[in-house]
Amino acid sequence: MNLERRVPQNHILRKINEKIDFTFIYKEVRDAYGINGNVSVAPTVILKMVLLVILYNVRSERELMNTIPLRLDWLWLLGYDLTDEIPNHSVLSKARTRWGVKAFRMFFEHIVWQCVEGGLVDGRKLFVDASLIDADASNNSVVDTHSLKRHLNKHYRRLEKRLDDIVPEKTTPANSLSRPDTTPRSTTSHDIL
């Protein structure tokens, strides 16, 4: 079976493989490897594995290693065949320890820059990731206070008109209602807007 023929020509991984030169990694990590000992997983393969984790939102390194043999496109990108042994998940954590966080940040920036130069990033669609914060509020508890106050003000005005009809002298004029606050609020936590 030929994996090269199984990956469509317009596949995103094929485009990435054509536009990005992963070999820059060898120069960057050469001091982290010795000349004796077991043959290690190629740094380019490790970098491509990390890229797969990011691109496909893989939850863990174990999940990545379990999924690689099932995905022909991933096998193709990594240079593996159907019968090749897939490395243990610890390969990635060892590389992270050996190379360091600063190196991985540089690798990421280098790859993104190559994607921009290669025309893979055009800026028409943006995705944003956000950090989670601890809060005593549920997303289901957020209400649109503008709509709620408008609804309440409508009923308040009806009630006020009825009271005007009953009591000729009232203490609050009908037009004295303040402008509603349009800020969304949580019904379970007053600290969360």
C-alpha cells in the first residue's frame, strides 16, 4: 500500500509538508543529543507530532500515539509506514524536557512564520483561545439585563398608569425612569459581568 497515493493533493497536511521546512530543528537541538546510545526519534518527527497535537486538538500524548496508526495522513506526514512501530508517548515529554520551553516557543513561531510566508495563513479567519478562570457563575446564568429591564419597565409603566387612574396625585412622574443598564449580568455571581 502506498500512503503517498492515499493522501489527497489538496489535504492540509500535504500543503504544510510542501511549504514548511522542518529541518531547521536539527541545527537548533543538536546540542541536546549525544553521538552514542540508542537511535532516537528524529527531531523533525517530534516537531510534526507536536504540530498534529495542535492542529487536531489532540488531548494527550497517549491519545496522539494511539491515533497515529489509525490515520493514514498522519502516518504519511511523519514518514511512517503501516508496519512501522510508533514511538512511546514519553518521546514527546522527553523532548520537551531536553529541548526546553523556550525552544518549543521558538519552533512554534518559526513554523507559523513559514506558514505565513508560504501563503497558508491569510488572516481572513481568526481563532482565539482563552484561559479559564475560576468563577461562581454558570454560562447558563448570564442574562441580557437590557431586555429584562425593558420588559420590567414596560410592566412598571402599565402598573404606574393604573395607579394614576386610581390615585390622582402621584409622587413619581411617569417619565422619571432611569435609562436601563445594558450590561449582561450573571444571576448566580455578582462578580461576573
